[in-house]
Amino acid sequence: MAGGKSGAIVAAGAVPVLALSTVFSILLVGGADASAACNPATGSGTSITLDPGSVPETEIAGYDHEQLVNAAHIIAAGKALDLGVRDQTIGVMTAMGESSLRVIDYGDAVGPDSRGLFQQRANGAWGSYEDRMDPYISATNFFKAMIGNVPDRESLEPTIVAHRTQRNADPFHYTKYWDGAVAVVEGLSGVDTGLNAGTGGQVCSGGTTVPGEVSATGWAVPAAGPIVSVYGMRRHPIDKVWRLHSGVDLNGGGCDGPIWAAQDGVVTFTGFDRNGNGTITVDHGGGVQTSYLHEYASGILVREGDQVKAGDQIGRVGSSGQSTGCHLHFSVIVDGSPTDPVPFMNDMGIQLG
């Protein structure tokens, strides 16, 4: 089998610890270093380095020596591509979900051609049978596909990154393996990666704030980026008519991603509008309201009359009503008329997307 870099199991470079907010239940990362802090070990010489040949005879998080050696091959492959520890951990998480970190010579329910750690099928992207059965090469091909297919991965949940890289019938299949992946990466390296267990929905966002974090002006980002559709006139993707798109669409981290109140206020409406869009509307006073669309019934977490604070989680991202996929439609209404949320929120010190 192909191997990674040689040497003892070491962490190359210091890895900062991220703070997990107990108030907003999300990693709070701000300023120009937000991306680097979310993927804390990035760049040449700073990501985690492991030698698969030096993995001790031990067990971590229920994974035995053979499985841990395979995890080390994945980490080494990520290091060779100059990826950070979050990306390396996503690779380990994906292999846990596909093969339980074993190089298996048979397919799963997806099809008979699936092989190896990542259950990769016989096509040009995943290489030959020998490539798919080699833990280091198969991991390298996984990471190359991830880099090419998911350039915005730091704004997405780890499970969504894995899904977009090689597709799974259930995009959230990998979530339950995140904690184990963090434990294995940290156990093998001896490094506190900052990728706290229990944050399988972790996303990153650039700019001055991230979802759930309240700015100095008292406003908060309502959901994770990127922006997938802007405010303005457009041809509606479902009705096929030219009309105003009265808000901005945020990726929101995918289905069930958290939605936060953009400002203190009173919930004035929850339910479904005439087009079947799950809706939460919050009145902030002074003629300003915000609306959050496309939640499923189970994703509406507040009731009419509730008092909310900026950064409180009020819902979960869905795809109800006139929607072609899970996202948050975020609207700002001033004196009864919609306004472009991007410049409005910029004036409040908040960068959307």
C-alpha cells in the first residue's frame, strides 16, 4: 500500500482552540482570520502529520489498530495536499460512514462496484481497482474530488461536504460519525484540534460575524452562507414568471441548518403562507421586520408572541413551499416594504454570506 510521510506521530505547528458558545451553540469565529480559525490547521507545515507505520497498538473511540492505521493514511493524504485539520477530519468521518475505516473488497447497497475505505465506484474519478483498495491513494482521490467539487466547504456542514464530494442517498448520513472522527484525529495526533465533539453541524463564515454571533450593533447573521440568490427582479424558478425576489437566499448549511434571529424582537407570525412557505416573522420595532422562509413545520422553533434575542436559534433550514432545495430566504421589511437585506445588514455591521 502507498504510504504517507514518514516520521513519528507529531502535530506540525500549533493549532488554536476554538471557543464553543454555550449561548448560541455554534463556533464563534470573527474577523479576517475566520476561515483559518474554522479550519485551524491550514497551509504548508501546519496541518497534522501522521506516519501510519507508527500508529500504536491501541483502540480509540471503539476503532482498533487496523482502522486507526487507515485513518492515519487518510490524514497523511490530506497533509500531502496541504489541507487543514477540518478537511482531514472530514476525510476520516467519510470513511467511517462508508466502510467503518476498513478496506473492504465488496460493495454496499449503492452498487456492486463500490470498493475500499470510501466505497468508491469504478469510474475515472476514483481510479483503478488497485487505487480504490489502497487507503492512501483512495483518500487522495477523495480529497482531490472534495477540493474540486466543494470550493465553499468551509461554509458547509461536514456531512454536506462529504455528500457533495461523492454523494449519498442521505446527505446527513455522515453526521453521526463526526464525534468519532474528531476523537480519532486528536487521539492519534495528541493535538486539541479545536474541532469540538458535538459540532457535526459546524460551519464557517467570513466577514465580521458568523451565524449566532451578535455584532456591536446588536444584530446577528441569520444563517450560514454562501448567498445563493440575491435580492431583485428575476425569473422565478418555479412559477417561471418575472417578479421581485424580495429577499436574499442563504445556503444555511443545508437541510436542518440553524436559523438565528437577526435582532431582538417579538415573533408576530409562524406557520405557512399562501404559497406553502414555512415562515417566521419577527417585529423589531421602529417599522423593521425580518422574515425567514422555507422551514418545515418541525423546523419552526418559536411561537407567535415569543420574545427573542439577536442570535437566538428560532428555526431550522428547510425546503417547504416554493423552494427547489434547502435554504433560508431572508427578508427585511422596512415600513411595510421589502428592502435589499445585504446593504441593510451591512449598515448594521453584518456581512451576509
